[in-house]
Amino acid sequence: MNLEEYFARTGYKGSTEKRDLETLTDIFQHHIRAVPFENLSIHCGEKITLELEHVYNKIVRRKRGGWCMENNQLLGWVLKGLGYDTSFLGAYVFNPHQNAYATLMTHLVVKVVIDGKAYVVDGGFGVSYQMWQPMELVSGKEQPQAPGVFRFTEKNGVWYLEKMRRKQYIPNQSFSNSDLLEKKECRKVYMFSLEPRTVEDFRFQCTYLQTSPDSLFTKKSICALQTTEGFRALIGWTLTETTYNYKENMDLVEFVTLEDEEVEKTLKEKFNITLERKLVPINVKGSYTI
């Protein structure tokens, strides 16, 4: 494992000497635009493991993506290798269909401290809730980014992340009531404490999420990638392409339903992913919005 090979994977050609916010942001944006958020291993007979070398080989050498425990673990390793002050945090994801936060800590994020200021770096959430810039860990401050306005709120030592989005224009009106489409303009994303975590804290969750019939990740095959203008996502057979702010305070959300034979070609052309095993797409309704 080496940093040069990782940077070749993401296309980053900037400084590896500076440890400032600008460099961190550049490295981060190259990652989210090259490495998809995806759980396809679950749906093509592969096991997701958290050993760093396995994660590195999967993402860097096999040019795959991963979920938060893979993407953010790799990002943390890269940033630590460059000399950044990093640690892991654990979050509880909000389920909009249950209107509640999960009771299981399933989301791993990276905290980075630069010149005494703490930032959250999360390259493993995907779709429209994927931040594009490190977020300063400060309560109540609106932090506008291309995807929308993010905000942390702290109460009694617990931090809450929420996102305010723009209006949406959906040309294909047959998808206007899709359960994949987030209807609320302000959406809770996850909550977390500042207690440092290790990858070991996520072993059970990693197994549970890829085996339990109650897990979102066994109910949906997901692949999402950020672009310079928005993001694209393939959920089951539904391909979504979103362009942020294509008109004033309006995002363009385009849906199309693929045939079985189009799925693998779309993964290659839109996400640069070639699977070694046959994917069985799935999209059980509920529990996931974009």
C-alpha cells in the first residue's frame, strides 16, 4: 500500500506536503469523484471486510468503491500518512421512513484537526447527502456547499447533522412520487458524539449490515458517485442523475429505469466499475432517499 498509488486512483496531483484545509478539501473532492459509495459486493456474492489491506486492494487496485467503513477508513489512512491529525467517530444514521435515528452505530466518519479547528470529513454517505467539503465542527453555523446547506447542531454532547436542499425539477413525472425522492427540504442525516472510535468498533455492524434482512443494504443494490456538477446513482435498476443548481435554487433530477442487460454497461460507463461476479440488482421500497 502506498500513497502514490492511491493518488493515481483518484487523479489527485496537488501538494502532499501541505497540511492545510485547502489541500484537505482538494484530496477529499478527488476521492468522492473517483471512488463510488457502493454496496455491490453484497449483491454479487462477495464479503465486505474491514481489513485495511483488503479495503485498499478493493478500492485502489480493483477500482471499486465501498461504503462508509471502507471509504472513510481509507481516507483516514491517507490523511494520517500525510501527517494530518485524524481520528474516527461513529454516527447513528437517521431513517426518514421511521422518523428516527438508528439504534446501532453504523456510520464511520473522520475527524481532522487543523490549526486547532476540528473538521468532519465524510466520504462515505453518497447521493445528495454527500458533503463536498470538510465541515467545520461548530454548532448552529450554516455551511453552504454545492449539494445544499449543511449544519451541525450540538445538544448535551451529541452532534446532529442536517441538510437543507433546493427545490427539485423532475422532467420524468412518472418518478415525481418515487419513494427514492426526498420530499422534505430539510433532512436530518445522522447524529454522533466526539468519542474516538476504532475500526474494531464496527466489526459487528459490518457483518450485520450485509447479512440481516432488516438492513437497508440487503434490500437495495446501491452505487453512487459525485460529479463536478452533482451526482449519479444506480439503485436497483433505477439510474438517477442530479445536477445541482441548474437553475436558480433548483436542482435537476433525471430518472431512468434500466433493463437487466443495461446494468453492467451502465456501471462501467457511468461509475467506472467492472464487477468480477454477476450482480443481482435489488430495490425493495422504502428506507432510502436521494
